[in-house]
Amino acid sequence: MSNEDKKIVEYNDKFMKKILKSVLFTFYILLFTIFIVFFISDLIFHDESFSIIISFCMSIIFTIFYCTITIIDEIKKNK
């Protein structure tokens, strides 16, 4: 394997690790916000079905926001 091939393989390994890390963080944030928002909305509204819907919607919004901020940060790093 040539030197360039080794660099490409190394870069791909690092890239895949970054992607896996991002996916795991996104999943953890999604779960964390679902549980936190569910707990808060259940305390406020006392209706479990409504709290589940609210928590799911809010967690999706927070996750999209987190992903957007992460993408913007990576773009700034590359410039």
C-alpha cells in the first residue's frame, strides 16, 4: 500500500469515527430531551398522552437545532 493510500484509509477511519460520534450524541440528546420535556409537561398538564406528544415534538426540534449548530460549527472550522 502506498503512502497516499494509507493517508486515505486513515482519513476515512477518522471520518467514520466522527460520524459515529455525531450519531450517538444526536441519539443521546434526543432521548435526554424526550425524558426531560416529558417530565416537565407531565408536571404541568397532568395528562400522559398529551405529555408524550409534546415531549416527542420538542425533542425533535431540539435535535434539529443541535444538528444545525454542529454543522455550522464544522463549516466554520473548515474555513
